Amino acid sequence: MRISTPNNVVSLNGLGRERSPGRRILGECRDQLVESLSTWLRDIAAPVAEELFHLADSTRERIKQTRYLDLRADVEKEWPQLVDAFRRDLASEAERCQSLSTENTSNRAAPLEVPDFEGLQLIADEDLSEHIVIREFAAQLSETCDSELYALDRRVATLLGQDEPVEGTNPLAPPVICQALTDACTTLGSDAEDRLILLRRLERHLHLALPAIYQQLNGRLVERGILPDLKRNYRRSSVTIGTNPTSVPHENLAVPITVQNTAPFNGDGILDVLQRLVQERTGGYPMTAATTTAGAGMAATTTNGPPRPAADAATLSHLFLASLNQLQHETMAEAGDVTVNQVRVVRDSAAAQQVGHLEAVTIDIVAMLFDFIFDDRDIPAAIKALISRLQIPVLKVAILDHDFFSDRNHPARRFLSSISGIAVRWGSAVDESDPFYGKLAELVARIQNEFESDVEVFGTALSELDAFVDERESEEESTVLATADVVVRHEQEADAWERAQQVVRAFRARPLPALIDTFLAEQWTPALQKVALQHDAASAPWQSATGTMAELAWSIEAKNSPDDRLKLISLLPRLLTQLNKGLDSIDAGAEERRVFFDELVEYHSSALKGEARGVPVAPITPTEQAAYASPESNTQEGDLLVTRSTDHGLQVEEVILVGASPIWRADDREAFRLVSELKRGDWVEFRQDDGSTSRERLTWISPQRGLLVFSNHRSAKAISISPEALARQLRDDNAAIVRDEPLFERALSGVLESLNAT
């Protein structure tokens, strides 16, 4: 997508560096980025410390265990210093990059300086490793934030006075952030290995947080009128067009990992093949104007020898295109096998026998193209039926405009590629009553009915399809927001439950009678959760609720002095009020209360007589408490816990992994990496209990726990799944990440390989 600037737009940097509004706006964005990331970094101290604890717990190597625990202690003690260092380093690095970008923009023709080699020295291995990690970290972040950076890069380029984004000049880009994080880590890590460990811990959290921060920056720039209409119609495919993808099993992973040739598909390659094939058919004569219908005239097809001009090239051209037009409209009304290759029918027609060598080769290539599409097992039959109706229009485009093969932005190619973007929503089973299918079928029928020679009919159809997709996805936002509210509420409930459990477990570590121990575990823990949902740990209500436990335990102890007996008598009304208030919050039943309070009265009577009632139960040992607090520290596989609920008509399925070993153990590490690379808009196919599959789109990622929320436009249903649970499903082949590969580009790549092999 090329951004053009109207003539009536004044450059933001035309007033000089000091007065430039572009620099001022960019400075504001830089400050916002620094503030947002500093807040993020401050908030993840506890999760990072917990991860380091699990790393230490999961290794048997004493040296590594000590390193992890020492680094964890540094995190807990010195994290504020790291945050302050990061704030300074990020501001400095971003300002340096911005200044350098401005200088490069104003001095593009500066002569290349000859470096002084006297100061060169070898880089230490650990420094080189750190540099490689930073580069990989930045590259992966750029991939995660691909859609956000697409817009941000272009808006920043506008602020810098650049016509197009220049690599390395965006002061808000991931490399700047990664370098600042690395520099800040030196405040904790005593050596390069410690810094790398810490960077790896930060990496996953930043993947989850940075896209939202970039969205805020884009929103700020849109509000300031910086390219407000900039839009990217489709996300960049994560799979590079090259050879066909090959599925290979990872050594510790059951789910196939897609491996792709990294060599990009070059559209000029198909033109080279065209030239070679034409030369073979003309006995080695190069492709010239005489061999094309767009040049001096058509040439009659010959088996060998130089091309010979046709007697009436214009007449032959009109006859051939007329035959294509007739066939195009005939196939509209015909029903039958959708995989019939109509282009091969054209190739054998009398009109096609009179075309030039280039046109003959083009027909062969387009025929092969549709052969690959019809043989593709990943394309549902209903989608092949729609594509089949575009065979003749596509052939006409290829004949009329040979840029069709080399220009990725050709309207016809972009529309064909958009079909795969829509088809990814359905998987193997296409619902023909689906509004997306209905719109796509409508546009295909319009192209088949209206296309004569103006390829803009494809561009118009693409724009209409984009608008339709945007509108439908906007309608889905209500479901997404409702699901996000449910997930956030459940996250808050889970955090409150953990806080309540932690306090109660610590208190139950002392000897307590069975009545009190059971009451605290079963009734007072949920009552504390209600308080934790509304109040923080420093609040008076929380302090009062936790203090009630100590008062309850003291109230049943034997009172052997008059002062203690008077204190108990004065305490009981307030204590009983607090207990009833807590039981009211959890809607405890009348019978449940009666049994507890009747027995509690007997305990208090004994205490006033100086007698201890009841036998204390064995307290929770530190080992049991640690295992209870961190069930994931064991070596079990764990279980997927699925809960379903309906909230305001929205069905929410929540999936978490419980009782499992840390997800970063070797058997799950690769699957977890795939999960960490997911971005909003990606699709995942889930296998149901009955063997069927459903495809769901990632619509939201919880900033608190990283929970992933999936939904589909076809139903008011959403799936909330933890990263660990999704990684386990990927590993066990119960889920698969769907790669949005443009089917047309994939087929064209197959044609090129096939032709080069001959």
C-alpha cells in the first residue's frame, strides 16, 4: 500500500527542527510510550519473580537453581531501580533514534565517511549472544505487532517528513524498546547470562502488552489528524510464499509444525518462464511485439520456427475475446462438476488455436493454476465452486494484462487472495447460509456477469468485501466486549479467591479445633473472597475480616483470668456480628448457621469456665502449604478444567490447566511458543468431544493473566482459555493454529515450481 500526499497538505516538518509540529507530536508519542511501558514493567515484577521460582524448582542442576533464586531475590529487592533505569534508557534511546532519523532525512546525500579501523576489536561471545537475542526479540515483537506497526510506521514516517517508512528510523519501534530493556537489565543481572534469563522472562509479557500500547499510539495520532484514513485491508500472511508447506513433527510435539521455504515468491519468475516457453515454441526466437496481441499484432501458433504475423490480428483478437465472453456468460447458468477446468476447454477451442505463442502459453499457465486450486484438499468444495466461476474472467485478465502475474497488488489477484481470508472462517464445512458466504457469492456473480476488460471491477468488489468484513466485525465487537467483561470479572474473582486462600492457609498452620478449622476453610474463605473483590489488602474492611479469624480462634481458648473472661464477654457481640455479616455475603443457609453457632456457644461456655474444648486438628505443614499454594510445582501432566456459563445470553466456555508441571518444560515449550506468537485476528481450530471441529478467531487477550478469548461470528459463544491450556491442546493435537495462506499465491507458486521442473 503506497501512501500518497495531496498537494494541499503542508509538511509537518517544514518549519525547521525546533518549531516542527511533527517532532513535537512524535515527542508526545515517545513520552506516552515511555510512560505506558514503565507502568507495564512495574506491574510484572511479581509474575517474573514467580516464573524464576518455578525455573529453580524445575531444574536439578544446583548451579542453575542458585542462579535462578539469586536473580529472583534481586527482582524482589531491586525491581524499582530497574524500572527507573528502563524509563531513562527508553527515553534516551528513542530520542537518539529520532534525532538520527531527522539528520538522515535532511542529509540524504551526505558522503560516506571512511571509518577509522584502529579502534576495532573482537566482540566477546557473551556480548554477541546478547546482541543476537536482542535482534531476535525485536524481530518477534515486530511480527506480533505487525498490524499495529504497519500503521504506526507510516504515521511516524509522515511526522519525520519521509515519503515512505525507512527501516530503523522509527523511534517507537520494537528494536528501541528491546535495547532499552537490555540496558536496564544490567541493574539486576550481574553477567550476560543473568540478563538473558531476565530478558526471556520479559519477552512473553511484552508480547501480550505491546500491541495494545501501539494501538493507543495509533489512536493518538489519528486524533491529531495524522493519516486518519490509513487502513490495511488484510493482515500479512505469516507464511512466506515459496515452496509448498511441509509438516514435520517436532521431537517433543505431537502437533505438526508448518515449515516454509523462506525464499519469497518472485512474480518476475513467472514472466521468465513465459519468455522461456515462448522461445521454445518459436524455435529460440525471443518474445517480441510480434508474438503478443498487445503489440504489433497476433502471431499464428506454429510448432517450430520464427513467429509469423497473422493475416488479421485484430480480427483474431476480437474473435478470441468474443468466444471467452460467450463462454463466461454460458457457464453462469450451467450447473455440474465445479472442478471442471474451463480454461482447458478454451485451450482446445478453434479460436484459441489462432492466438499467438504468448497467449497460448498464458492459457496453459492459467489452466495449470486452476488445476492446483481444484486439487488443493484444504479448499472446501463450496469455495472451489465459487472460484470455478472466475476461471474465464481470470483468463481474460491474464491475456489482457501480463502484469497480473508479476504484480501482487493487481486487483484481480488481491480479490482472489481475499477468498482465502474469508474461507479460513469455515474450515472444511462451509455454511452456505452464512452472510460471509452470501456476500462472497454475490461479488463473484457480479464479476462473472459484468467483467469485460476493465479490471477495476475486481477492485470495486474487493473494496465492497473489505467494507462488509469491517462492518460484520464491528457488529461482533459487542460480543467481544461482553466476553471481555466476563473474563475480567472471573479473573478478579480468581485473584480474590487466591488472596483469601493464602491468608486462610497461613492461619490454619496453627493448631485449631475441627469446628474452627472447617469453618475457616469452607465458609470464611469465600467470605474473604467477597471482601477481596472490593477492597485491597491495606483497607480497613480487609483488615477487619482477616482479624476476625484471630479473634475467633482466641475466643475458644480457655480463659483463666478475670480480665480475659471480661474481654471475651465484651468481644462476643462484635465477633458474632462480624461472623454473620460474612455468612450473609455468601448466602449461607439458616440450618448451616444454626449448627455452627450452637456448637460455638458450647465452645465459648467452656472457655469462660477455663476449659479447652475440642481436639486440635493437625496443622498444615509448610511442605503441604507450599504444595497447596503451588500445585503446578509437581510433575503431573495436569487436567484441563472446563466450565461453561451463560451471562446475559452469551455462552462462555472457560478452559484452564490445573495440577500440571510448569508449561516451559521441554515437552510443552514449543507449543507454548506457538501460543505466545498468536495475535488478535489469528484463527485456531478446536477439536470437539464428538470429533467435529470449529474455527474460532482470537478477539481479545487479557492484559492481567494473558487469557485468550476466541469467538466466531456464527454464534453468541466465546471461549476463554489460558495460554497453558491452549499449549496443551496444541501438543495433544486437539487444537491447531490455522495459517491464512492466500490460495492463489500458493497455486501460482506450485505452477512456477512445476514449470521450472520441466
